[in-house]
Amino acid sequence: MATSLRSRTLALLAAMGAALAVPATAHAAPTGSSAGLPALTLPVITSIELPPVSIPGGSLRPITVVARPAMRTLQYPPPPPAVEFSVPNLMPHDTWLESRYLRVTWQNLRSGKDGAVNLRYWRKGGPKYPGMGSSYPETLPTAAVAATGAGPIIARVEVLWQTYGSKTLIPGVIALDLPA
């Protein structure tokens, strides 16, 4: 039941993404870097901060995640097509951000394969509260590759708090097509 609801939700998000933006066809060529490959952005809007605190950007701040075809190496057999998700503009460190991270969920509409990657969207370092150790979000990377396989891919990004769950007002949604 949960899988069926998830599939229907992702299909609805794909339709919304198609209505809001023209789906891009991304071609991954074997190169030394993925920087030259076409990229799509997933803007996400955070929720209202209560009580108001001095978080960089304040309430309703946009955070951008970039999705592009991952670099494919020249090897035999070739690696499966994949998507690289990254956060290009990291927010300055703030102790209020140490418990927050991004979750990018994706689904391949052709194969039904799905998954998620978690990303940190703020810089490490800076002062900590006394006695506070490392948090889970602090261990996360700012870029990750998801082995999605070839086909139409939809992705959704949301802001999560380690203790409170989702704190997203408007999730980001994209659709792209990876060739085999």
C-alpha cells in the first residue's frame, strides 16, 4: 500500500515537474569531468522559522540542488547511467543548521527503481554548543551520485531536521531523461 501511494505521489510530482519546466534530455558522454554536462536545478523553499532565529537567509529561504548526468568512464562493461546531485552554494555555518540536511528522492519511471540521497547544504566548522558532538548531517557530503539507470528520472528535494522531520514549505521537483 505504501509503495503504491509512493508511486502515485512520484507520478503526480513528475506531472507537476513536466508542467512547470520542460524536461531536459541529458546526454552523458565519457569525459574527465561532469562539469560540462547539462544540469537542472531543484530549488526548495524552507519553512517559516519559529521562533525567529538568526539563521543565515532567514525563513522561506531558497536552497538549490543541481542534478546532472554523472560522469561515465570508459570501461567494459560500462557503468550504469547515473545522476549526480550537488549543492553548489553552501550556506555559512550556523549552530542552528547542524541538525538540518537535504533529502533528494528519485525514481526511474521506466524501471521503477527508486532511492534517496542525503546531502549537507551548509559549511562545516564554526562554534558548537558546549558538549555537542558531531551530528548526522555534519557527516553528509555536499554531492552524491545515484545509480538511477537509463530512462526518465524524476527527483524531489526537501529539507529535513534530524529530530523533527520535514521542514519544507515548497519541495523542489525536476524531470530528466538519461539515455542508455
